[in-house]
Amino acid sequence: MEILMQALKNLSTAEEFLNFFAIEYQPALVHVNRLHILQRFHQYLRQSPLPANCGEGEAILACRAMLERAYQDFVHSSSIKEKVFKVFRDAEGVRTVSVDNVRAALSGRQKAA
């Protein structure tokens, strides 16, 4: 598995990862979702880490399956729906604030100062 880990360290773009694992992809989809795909791949690796005694071939197949799954998540969905990054998860809780609430908060600060 050392050979695989060394090879992965030399990859940096989503396209390089997809090409390394021989996964067919749509360039336009990867262009828009590259960071999301790689982050989802990382999440899958954390959820199902490779066993220490895993053979090279088995490790490659497992990583390929996880990357393929990560890519497919964005073929059938979107980055907003998948909420891979914290900013998207936090956005669900964001609500609008009225101008009156902003004015009240500002006047409260001015009185305190």
C-alpha cells in the first residue's frame, strides 16, 4: 500500500485523481465541483479507512470505488444539496434579519459606547 500512498501524494487536482483511478468523468462537472468531489472522497476514506494489512490491489480498488462514489454524488446532485463543506451546512440555519433588528442592534452599541 506504500506505493499507492506515495502515488496519491503526487496528485493534486480532481482530474489527476480521476485519471489515476481510470474513472470516466465530465470535465464541466468536475470543473464546478472539484473541491467538493475531493472533500467527499476524503470523507469516505475517513469513514472507511483502509486496513493496515490491505494489499496494494485491494487498496486501489477500494479507493477507486470511493472516488467513483464521490464523483457520482455530484453527477446526481449538487454541491448545495450535498453540503460537503461547513459553509453549506451552516447556511441552512441562516435566516434573514430585518432592518429594524439591525437598527436596534446598532443603537444599542452606540448607547454602550
